[in-house]
Amino acid sequence: MTSTDRRTRVLLTGASGGIGQLLEERLGSDYDVVTHGRTPADEHQERTMHRADLDDYDEVRELMDGVDVVVHLAGSASPESEWDAVLTANIVGLRNVLEAAREAGVRRFVFASSNHAMGMYDRLGEWPVYPHHLPRPDSLYGVSKVFGETLGRFYHDEHGIEFIALRIGWYTEDPLEAQDDILRAMWLSPDDTEHVVRRAIEADVPYGVYYAISDNPNRRWDLTNTMLELGYRPKDDWTTLPGAQEDVVEGGADAPSSWPEGS
């Protein structure tokens, strides 16, 4: 909390997506949640969601009044996105959100980065992958996430805004819908999603880049700093779900030859 007499105000951008809807539902009991998006997902969001185009700075700036923490989920979300989409939403748009947050005096910025910022390691099967490895995006979408992490580093160093980047794995309620081992390995469950975002909001850490995946035994990405610095304790594991069966492959099963298509 930022004071003893009011709740921390959290702005969720991109709240109409799957993770955004989950966080709006689950964070509302502890935070004053303000939502942003372009296309409301339901009647509740139709009534409450704030609309703004990310490439319109004035519209974005109006979202920030009274905000303590931004959880930035908005943007082009597909690894198959073309350049114009990532340029507008993930590069220009992110800069606008960060600058508006800085101008408004927002304390902390939680950035939804992606495993695709490091996805070329996955394509080539060069595991394990650690947060300190050089970025190696697998797509223009991944490039935009590397840009976002770097821009956040600048805003932290130059302007003092707290910046936490979460390299989110594969969010879904049912990881068994995928056959590829690599997708199941990077599964992030709904409960673990809530937990890691709460820790990103609350942890006494001014800056960091962290993997966000569940406690999958076949994961290839290091969670050590996420656990030690943020206090994240993943609890879910796709192999414990009814009907799950892991085929152990030494070194990790290869990513599909088409990676990151369809991921």
C-alpha cells in the first residue's frame, strides 16, 4: 500500500485479454484496479473499462491520474505479428505508456515481456536459459519485447521509475491442449500468474527481469532470481493434471521446426 488510508491504485492495460481478465477479477480485493483496453470482453468491462489508443499520448496520459502501479499487458500479442503492428502497439505504444507514467509520478511499472525475447535459444534447443543471457528474440514480436525491457532499464536509470519485466511463458488454463513439450514446459497457470504479478507489484526490488512460468519439471528457463528476489513460489505443474503424462527426453525435446509459429 502507498498509504495507510487508501489502497494502491493499479492500472491494468490490455485488461480485455486472458491475463487481464484474470487479474481484474483477482486483484480487485486488495487493490484499486483501473482497467484499460480497446474492446471490452464482457458487460462489466463495457461499463468500467477506460478506452485509449496506445499511439495517442494524450489519451494514454489521461489513464494515469492517481495511479501508483502500472501493469502493462496491452499490445500486439502474437509472435506472428507483422512490423506495423509491433511498431505501433509495442514500441511507440509502450514508450507512450512509460512516459505518461513518468510524467504522472507513477511509482512502479510491471511490464509483460515474453519468453519470445529469448526464443531463438528455444528454436535451437540451447538450454538452459538464464535471465542474464543476451537477448535472442525469435520474431519481430520478440524484438519488441527486448525493446520494452531495454526502454524500461533506461526509464529506471534515468528517471528512477521502478521497473519489473516478467518474461511470461505460455498462459492457458489447460496445458494439455498442446502436444509440444516446449509449450507445456513453459506453462504458466492462472494461480501462478496471479501470484507472480502480485509479487511483481509488492516486492522490494527496484528493477529486474524475471521468468514467469509454473513449477514444471521439464522447464528450461531459470526461475532462481524470480524466487529469491520477488518471493515467487510456483505451485502448479502440468504433469500433475488428470491425464497428463510426461515423456522424458534428455536435453529437452526439440522445439517444432516452425517455432515460434502457433506459440
